[in-house]
Amino acid sequence: MTESPLDAASEAVRAQDWSRAEAECLAFLERSPDDPAALNLLGMVAFATGRVARAAELIGRASRLAEDEPAYHRNLCELHRILNQSAEAIAHGEAAVALDPANQEGHQRLSVAYQSALDFDAAEAAARRAIDLDPDYAQAHFHLADLLLIRGRFEEGGAEFDWRWHVSNAPPQVAALTEPAWRGEILEDQTLLLHGHEGLGDTLQFARYIPQAASRCARVLVACQVGLAPILATLPGVDAVITDWRALPRFDRHCAIASLPFVLGATVETIMPPLPCVTVDPVYAELWRARLAAALPSQLGRVGIAWTGSTAHPNNAARSMPFGHFAPIAALDGISLISLQKGEEARHTYHYAGVAPLLDRTHELHSLTDTIAMIDALDLVITVDTMLAHLAGTMGKPVWLLLPYVPDWRWFLDRSDTPWYPTMRLFRQTSPLDWAGVMSRVAAELRDRFKRA
């Protein structure tokens, strides 16, 4: 049987050959311009190649041509959520589950759409329905953990949290472990491995629980990122720190560092304060204070800023913002701005023209020791949700954290403070993508804080 162009397009999609898939879809649509399956497939190609709005347009056409096809509604639910169009996402999600109530993926996507509108009751109900349909649906369990934890339900959320090791993008090292997971029991003659596979900020945030875990075990090994090894090695009860997963010694039980609050029975009310484990090297401290003193007027408040996190983070687009949104702060007198932003995004400071002086010496931040010393020389850090926030918070430095409309679970809801860091204030979006509103409030607070006498 001769292969049709749409069959060829489907095969190209499976092979992730996006150029060929697009060409085959377009060839098919030249002959059948209103074929919903071809429009949907072309939309999937557009999404895979980063053209989300175009994908929504194409699959929207497919859905209007075949209103009773639940797969198109499921796709549109996810696309509109990514486009921050929560009402449209919810409408398509509800249509998908109405047409195909036995499809667990439809309920999961609807749950995420409800979450994007901060409707956590509806989101939880949809996630639980997905799990009812497929009790081994790891993504739904992990999503449910997020929905529970953000509302402070640590016992329930913690029970779901380890499902993250079973989702498609889980670290393979953890999935390959054959030793039993640790659940907080006393290990009188055994060795516990604590591992940090989330971001640097996650590891640093939850490291406060390592000494408590160590008090229940004969020996504790910590596997972590290279940059954090010198810090975690100073914690009480840590016998060894490993930065090469291939060099792990023998151990009896293992536990993720980010799981420790739940394993050890923490609640929102009993969250431990950060440990004084981040110390400033006096030589580096003197060096960075001298650098800032030579470059900036001494009478100005020193405010460190960062506007984007790692592009590898799955939610980086939502948690980060363009550098231009710092304009209300840049217009203030009485302060100087010190960039803490590394990587490609640092280039946006090159054409800065604000009132407040801006210093960018990030090319001289060769190690975490440098970054710690620079932060120590500042009066305040203002940052989006990145490792810098956790680092400054652990140091006890005043931090103003800029949060998206749907924040990470650890920042909870409807509060401007956080039990994780006593010196941190939270500035939240009041509508999706409203960084302008956030920065307007931050500028007003800064004006009062650094008002010149």
C-alpha cells in the first residue's frame, strides 16, 4: 500500500524530524485544506518548534472543524495555558473531559489549567480524578503534590512528592537506585545517602534539615552539586560529600534533600530557620567591598538585582522577566544597582541609561565564594525566583523576591513573608505576566527605604 503524505508526516513527527513533518503536512493540506487531522498534526509540529501561538491557531481550526474530537481540546487546553489564557484553557479542558471522561491525560491537563487560574479546589479534584483513572500516573501524582504543598498540606503533599522520580524527565541516577528509600527511621548501624538533584537553590533551601536527619543515622553521605560541596560539608553530622555520582560509596538507605521536611514531619508552623552554613570568606569580603566602594558613591544604597533564572528550568519563562521591567527602580535616586545576573541575559545591562548607577562585575564572579562576598557587601537583593534568593536568604541578607502569578509551592499563597527565610519579602503578581505592577510596588517601597535625608 502506498504511504499517504499524512502517514509520512506522522512518521516524521515520531522521528522528531520537524522539517520533513511540516513539509508533508503542508503538502497534504494543499489538497485537503480543511482536514482537521492534518491541521492538528501541523499544530503539533509548530509547538515542537517553539511556535506556540501558531500551534493554537492551527489546532483551533482543527477543533472547529471536528468539535467532538477530545484530543484537539486536550491540546488546546495545554497551549492556551502556556499562552497564559487560562479561561480558554479551562474551557477546552472541560470540553475534553466531557467528550472523553475516561482519559486521564485530559483531567491532568484540566487540573493544570485550573491551577493557572489559582482555582486550587478544582485543580485538586481534576488531578485526583486522573489518578483514579490511572493510579500509576506519575505526572498527576507529582502535580497533586504541588497543589497540596502550596496550601501548606505537608503530610498529604509529602506523600505524593516522591512521584517526581517517576516522571519522564526524572534524573536517571535516582531511578536506578536499588537501595530502599529512607522514611525517617533510626539507622543505628547504617549509612544514609542524601542527594540533591534539583536546582542549587532547592538543595540549599532544604539543607537545613540535614543535621536533623544525621542525628538519626550512624553515618551520612551527601551527594550534591560541586558549588555547594564546601557549604554542606560544614553541616553537623555530615561524614562525606560526593560530587561525582559515579563515585558513590556503599550506603544502606537514600533520601532526596528536598524530601527531608516531609520525611521528618515538618509543618508550615514548624519549618526550621536556615542554618548559618553560608559563611563569607574575609579576604573575598574585603576585596568585594573595596571594588564596590571604588565604583559607586558611598551614600547610595546598594541593591543587587537579577531578572532571570536558568533557561533549563521548565518554568523559567513564567518566573523570569525582561530586564526592562526594572525601569521604575532605575529611575530612582538614592540607590545604586549591582547586577547579579550571569549568563546570556547579562548583556541587557550594556545599554542601560537609568538614573540609578548600575554596576555589572559579574564577569569577576568566578565562584560561589565570590558571589557570597558580593552579596555580603549589599544592602538588599531584589531577584526573581532563583538560587540567588535562597543564597541571600540563607545568609540573612534582606531579600525582595519577585513572584509570578502561579508561584512555586514553597512560597505558598496570599502572604508577603515566608517561614523559610525571616529576612525575605514576597512581591506577587496580581494577574498573569503583570511584572509592571510588581515593579511599581517594589519601586514605591524602595523609594521609602532609601529616601535621602
